[in-house]
Amino acid sequence: MNQTYQAFEVIVVDDGSELELRAADLIDPGWRQKVTIVRNERSLGAAAARNRGIRAACGEYVSFLDDDDEFFPDFLEKTAMVLSGTPESIGFSWTNVKFINDAGSRSVMRGKEFREDYASDEELVFEATSIGTGFGVTVKRACFAKVGYFDPSLRFVEDTEFFIRLLASGLRPVLVKTFGVCIHNHDLDRLTSTEKYPQRLVECDLLMEKHEDFLNRHQRVLARLSMVKTAIHRRIVRTRQREAVRQRWGTG
């Protein structure tokens, strides 16, 4: 809530947690008028949760923030300044990010800075399909009417699939050249954990089939997705091999 730009609202989507969240439990009384809490009775996944938040929001721009990450204080101000001066062909933005490793006893911070200018549209498309909503992504509300919302049937590649639809419609992103988000890496359950690799592999196939025409026009994006699939498959094989070894030794 400590943003230098104060013309904002907060939509908290409780995706079926065991806790019943209330604004009174989350924030000081002076801020409660800015907060709306919506709840899914059961977990529907990140895509469905984001869609519910988008529909509940009233603003011209929609920014996304996971519950274990945080915006830097000038994130909204700098994002609004950049997007407000862009043409209709610019549909969304992202920022530089910092990562904090919370897994060990010491937190280590490192930064990820993106380029501001690209030599070609192909390079821009390649970069834009490599990020996730956690990279300070802000989308103009009008874009959802044009390309639709996140695909709720996807649990692992919903960000990439949504960005491909934005790009395929002719919309392009712009970089807000600031460190806008701090992303916390930790040992808690994450969508990238090993037991979720098989479903990630299935969804990569679905993504590549659904957007075959777009990917054929953007071969570098297609090549990267193919490499991701190969890497996931190798991890699945290694995980199964390690499990087989453990079971063999465990049974004597």
C-alpha cells in the first residue's frame, strides 16, 4: 500500500485457501476502502483467480502480484506514466525485477534487467514470451475485451499462452525501465516443483498445438518451447530413475 501513486484499488483473490480473509484482518482501517476481497470456494488455479480479479477491478490498467512477492514503492507511478503516453498498439508493460532467495538462512538478492530497445519485432516477441505476470506485468483493460482472459484450463503455461494471444492480435509491450517487483524464491510449494513436470509437459504440447500458426511465424519462440519440452522430459526421466534406485535400495 506504500505506493507513491495512490489512485489505485487492490483486489485480493483468495483461491480456496483454508483461511477466510477479511480486509479488517489484512490492513489498517485507513486503507480498507481500497481493498476488495473475492473468494473461490475451492482452488481453481492462477488463471481463474486472475480472471476473477480482472472482472472485479475498475481501473484502466490491471497489474498482477503474487502473494509472496512485492512491488517497489514507485512501481505504480512509473508504470502509469509510461502506459498513459502510449498508442493503442501498446497493450501491456513489464519491469525489471529483483529476486530474493529466501530458501536458506541468508537472503541473497540479484537483479534481472531487460533491454529497452530491440533490433527487430522478432526480438521483442521473443522477449515478451519469456516472462510471466510476476515480472511487473500491467495490461490495459481494453486488451481483455480484444483477446479474452487467461485460459483457466491451463495451470502452468497460462501466462505464455495469454501473451501469445496479445502478440498475435498485433499488440506489443513496452518496458517500464525500473526495478518494479521483488520476487521471493523459497522452499514452499511452487508450480515448478518436480511432481508437476508431467502436467507441464502436457500443457506445452497443448500450447504449441493451439498457437501453431503464430509459432511457425516466430521460429525462435518455437525453438525455445521445444527446448523447454526437452528439458522437462529429461527431468521427468531423471526423477523416475532416482525414484527407482531409492525403491531398489529400500527393498534390499
